[in-house]
Amino acid sequence: MKSGGPLSIWFFIGISLLVNGALIFGRGIYEILYPPQQKVVLFDLHANVWWGGLLVILGVIYTIHFSPMRERARTQVKSGATK
């Protein structure tokens, strides 16, 4: 197996944000479609949809920005510039 070097911790944080955001967002959509019998005070703001969406967006940004492919390309550009 070819070793590509160490992976950035921010890549895994991006994946975590993406997965957790998708779960929270999905739960928020489910609660919009099937509202609970006893609603909390600020239910109409749908905070889980907003925060889940924000986490998904941040997760996508982090995952793309710190992806192993981009890191590999950066190291190749740096090593090519020094030669």
C-alpha cells in the first residue's frame, strides 16, 4: 500500500461536521413534516434545520479545503518550486 503521508486533523473534523450536520438537518426536516405533540417554546424557528445546514456547509468547506488530494497537490507544487 502506498503511503501518502499524514492526513490533516482538519479533514476529519470536516467529515465529523458534515455527518453531524446531516443528522441534525435530517431530524429537523423530520420534525417539520411530523411535528411533536408538545412543542418547545421556540419550535417555530426550526433551529435544528438552521444549525444542521450550517454544519453541513462548514463540513463541506473543511473537507474540500483539507482533502488529501489537495494536500498532495500542495506538496508537489512546493517540492517542484524548490527544484
